Amino acid sequence: MEDDGVRMVGNGGCEAWPLPGDPTCAGIARRTYRRVAGSLSLDHELIDDGVMIVSELAANTLHVTGEAARVGPELWFYLRGGGTNRELVCKVFDAYPGWLNGAPCGHSRVPPDALSGRGLGVVHELSGGHWGYHLTRARLGGWHARGKAVWFATPVTTPDAGTAGTGTGGLPTARTASEAMAELEAGLASRGFGRTLVRADDHAADMAVLSVCKGITLWCADGAAWLRTPRATSHRMGYGDLVELTEQAVEAYETVVGGASLPQLACV
């Protein structure tokens, strides 16, 4: 992957980089994370921890073989939350939906003498347990490439971090429910849902509803957006978190409608 310089990660967008399916993968992920996190003025110790975490996650993608290896791993970044709860989300995608050698360690401590699972144990310790994984679709490899994303999040304390390049001073671009829903609809269409989406707007009530499929709907009203699935209703998010909400909608479809779940298979 060529170094194309720092691309600012701003509110309302997700930056994605391809990662090679060879041993250079971890090094490229480390350098990219350091550039992105540095552009947001993250604390140096947090950046160093993030570099180690993303290195472990990228290295784990090298265990993917066979048909799944035809789609290269990807590195994603976006911002979510606001104020003192703002954070940089980093995800590593690969086209294998589970874990090659058994169930991930989850949020438990890996014993010092363990012979496997040490990578995710490092992720757990350095992230303070603020990590996870979910089913999703590729961003760069095409929506037909299904797999999983493993993520961790790092606090962003600089007030103006991530505002450059947004053209909005760091504020969400959507001001009405209709505008917010248009962003959600475009995000889902880019992930392969264009033909399944059904939308209804009530401009007088400042409300919009988007049906992804039976049982999965997105709602926008009065400056907030949320997701409803057969399993639960998400907490309400501001219009600056539409990337996160789109991610949750894709996960819901892949997990609930697709009838899939991450195989409870052991850490690599």
C-alpha cells in the first residue's frame, strides 16, 4: 500500500485503507494508526498502546486462508460520541466470519502461560476492555465480501480534533431528520442495501423512517437517530454518529436476518 499521507478522520465519515495479506500487514497498520491518531492529537501513551493493538489485530488476519483470503483485510477509522465521550474507533476487517482456532477470549484475562490467545489478551489489556467484534461487510472489497470486524476505541480529548476537512467545524452535516436519513440511506446503499431500502419522511414532524428489511428499521427525529431490530432498540445517537449507526444496521442484518452468528471457535 502506498503512503498517501495523513487523511483526516472527521465527524460524519469513515476512512478505510486496504491492508496486504502478507507479513507487511502489521507494519502498515501500525504506521497508518500512528498517522491518524497523531493527526487527532491523541495522548502519546494512548497512541503507543493503539499501535500495539492494531498490530495484533492486523497480524491475526494472516491466519485467514482459502476462499476468504481472496478479499484482503481492511483498516477502518471513524469518530463517535461527543464532548468528553468522544473517541476514535479503529476496526480491522477480514473476510472470515469467525476465529480459526476456536472462541475468542472475550473480555477475560489470558493466563500468563497460555499457548494461544495471547494476541487478543494484549488487545484486552491495552484497550482497558474497550474492544469487540461483529459480523459486517467489506468497505473496499465490495459489499458481497462478508466477514468480521474487530474493533477498539481510544478517547479523543482534544476539543477540535477531527474537525479539519469536514467543512462543518466538526459539527454533523445533517440538520433535519430528512437530511440525516439521506446520509444513512446513502451509507447503506454503498454497502449493498440499495434495492431493499424503503423510506418515509414526515417533514412537518421532522421525522424519517428507513426500513432496511423486515424487522430492521432506522429512525430519525428531533436531532436523534436510532436502530430497531427484532432483538433490541439501540440508544439514541446524535446526527454526528451516523457512521456508527450504519455499522450497527449492517451488523444487525448480517447477524439477525442472515441467520448468522460469530462461530464460538478459540483465539488465534
